Amino acid sequence: MDVHCTTCGEPWDVYYLWQDAIFETGLSVEEAEAWRSLPRSEKLSDRYRKEFRAAGYEFGQTVINVVRCPGCPKDAKPDPERAHTKAALEELLGGDEDGLAATFEDYRL
Ligand SMILES: [Zn+2]
């Protein structure tokens, strides 16, 4: 399943975001592996957001809501309408990240 960056529209595979993107950050392999077993609610604590931001990623409430990605042009801004829709769906689907991924894919978000 693919989701799309809110800013540049780049497609991202959700399994990559769930499992592998963490290895692009400055975390050690051990830390990145430990991150993978965290509950989803703890994956975007301030510490990890900072690591992801340094690697070019910005997320909404979940790692599959890609607001900015490493492929974004430097000065590009998130599409406000798309950002709003994704945030609303994220809220609606709460902790159901699989359902959210499927919904984002259905709507090409
Ligand atoms: Zn992007």
C-alpha cells in the first residue's frame, strides 16, 4: 500500500514507513530496531520526531501521514487541503493505522 507526501506527492510504501525509514535516521541500528517494537503511540515522541526531521521526514500523528519527505523540494509547502483531509481521517480512524493506510491509499492521499 502506498501513501503520498502531503507536500510533493511522492508515493511511500507504508511498510517502508513502518519498518525501514527509521534506519535512515541518525539512530544506531540497535536503537532503530528497538523503535520498531515500540507501541505505535510512542513512535513519534519528540525525540524520534527530531531524528526523523533531521532525515527529511515530517509526520502527522502517525508515520504513515507523511507531511514532508526527503524528496520534497526545499521550499515546497504542504498542500493545505490535503493536509487537512489527512489530519481529519487520522483523527477519525484513531488507532487503526492499517485502516488509515488503506483509506489513504483509496483516496490517493
Ligand atoms: Zn515530499
